[in-house]
Amino acid sequence: MFVIIKGAGDLASGIALRLHHAGFDIAMTEIEKPLSVRRTVCFSEAVYRGSAGVEDVTAVLVKDEKEMHAAIEKKSIALFIDPAADIVRRFKPAAVVDAIMAKENLGTAINDAPVVIGVGPGFTAGLDCHAVIETKRGHTIGRVIKTGSAIPNTGIPGDIGGYTIERLLRAGADGIFEARAEIGDLIKKGAIVAVVKHTGGAGAVEEIPVYAGIDGILRGLLPSGIAVTKGLKAGDIDPRCEKFHCFTVSDKALSVAGGVLEAVLNLSNEKAD
């Protein structure tokens, strides 16, 4: 079965990994300059490098249908730079999964494919998709919702090791991001993890520090050279300090991916009947 996943960030990549392991053929779409923080587990990195591995699966940047089929034949995932997801219309997949995580629907319609899945807030099952997958950490994460919507976004990240918003790193100004640490580094509270090179009104360039709010391991960080805006999520510190977590798909992504797998199989079987 051929599935198109919109988005290639960490949740979308976890979904792609699980569906690929289950034997699905996968194509993904991304924007021209992804801002994925957990880059070591994001297929979006293929946009910058031509290919990207997440655990035991590789995504390859492709330009057309011929390259897509070549990638899939080699047991890889095909990744298109396709912000509007035009490949959905061109290639007519059996299922579409919108995992952009924009907290709103940016254009997915229930008639895009025989099975259409919305991941997280912003979708209504029965209206713009056939099912929604819950993404909020807690008892209902990964649940398949066939009527209604996921829990609305609160703006507060899930609790990890007793921390929520404190574990996030954000750009303190508009400018060019420059990392001062690497994913997998142990970080102390107050350490400068990165700076944002901000050009002031007089043309002078200031370096605005990005400080760690807690002790932990750097699980995610934007790459140097990326243009950022003030307040943009730029990194993630994990207080559990397990290096393994930095380079493997998260428990959250796997839970959500399990819900997507259930929904795709269940809805496909219903339509076959």
C-alpha cells in the first residue's frame, strides 16, 4: 500500500518509520527550509543532505515519480520538497497522513485519498479527514478518533522528567542561528547553547545568547546558519540524560505512529468490505 505523509519532522518521521516497518511504501513532503529541532530523528534532514537515516531506515530526496519509485524499490522512503503536497493529486495514494503539526489544517481534505488521517489538533474526523490521532501526552495519546477532534493545543509541551516549558530553547531575536553545542551533549542550566546573530538598526551585529533552562542532555537543536525569528523553538533539553534518546524515535512518536497504523489498516479494511 502506498501512503503519502505530509511533513517530515519528528512525529511524521516516527510514523513513516513504523509504517515502513509494517511494509508500506512511503513518500513524504517537506518545505524548502525545514526547522526540525530533533534533527537526528527527522527525515526532513534529507532536504539539506540529500538523504537522511532514522534508526534503520533511510529517506532519499527525490524530484519526480521515476526517482520516487527507484527509492522505494531500494526499500527507502522518498522525500519531496513539496510545500503544497501536490504529489497527493499526482500520485493518488491509498492513504494520506497529515503530520505537519501546524495545529491547524493547511489544506488536507477528506477526498484527498480513500483514507485520510489528521495527526493532532486542527482536524475534525468526518469533516476534513476520516480519523484523527491524539498527540497530547497522557492516557489518550495515540488513540484513533473517528468522530470529533484531538485535544486542543495548550501551548505547553508535555511533561518529561518533571519539566515542561523549561526544557525548550527559543530564539531570543530575529537573526541567524549559530549552535554552540551539539545534539547529545550534556548541558548545565545557564549554559549558552547557541547564539542568534541579530542585526540592529545601526547595522551592528549582536550575538543574543540562547541559555539552557535546566540541566540535561541536548536532545534537539537547530543547525547553524538557519534564519530564525524571535520566540522560535530552537532546541530541546531532556532531563533524563539518556544519550540513546537523542538518536532514536521517541515514545510519543511511536505511540502516535501506532495509532496511525491502526487507523490506516482499520479504515482500509472497512472500505474493502
